[in-house]
Amino acid sequence: MIVPVDGKLQGEDNIAKCPDCDFELNVPFDVEKGEILSCPACGLELEVKEVNGGGCVSLQELIIEGEDWGE
């Protein structure tokens, strides 16, 4: 789980760190589970896995599974 760096008031963006490069991302306060964010520093695409009260956001590297076409 990624905890915001600054404890800002709700209604403002939260700041969370990229799990790959530790860049501080601005995460909108109204972000929803399943949304895709991109790290501007390393380009890693991150999926919002969980949004908890108090500004805690859980981000995980986006994994796109390909089709196996019945193989």
C-alpha cells in the first residue's frame, strides 16, 4: 500500500511514490479502483488496486495478459 507523502485535506491531490523509481506522483483525490496512472519519470503504468479512506492508495504495476488462443 502506498501512503501519501503529505497528509493533505480531502479535495486536493494526494502524493504517492512510484513503486519502481520512487518518483512522487500526484494522485487525484477522486481516483477510483481500476484506474490507470502513468509515472512521468519512468513511464511505468500503474493500476489503482485499492482506495482507502484517509488518502491511502494502493498502486501496482499494470500487467496486461495476452490471449493464449487456446494453446
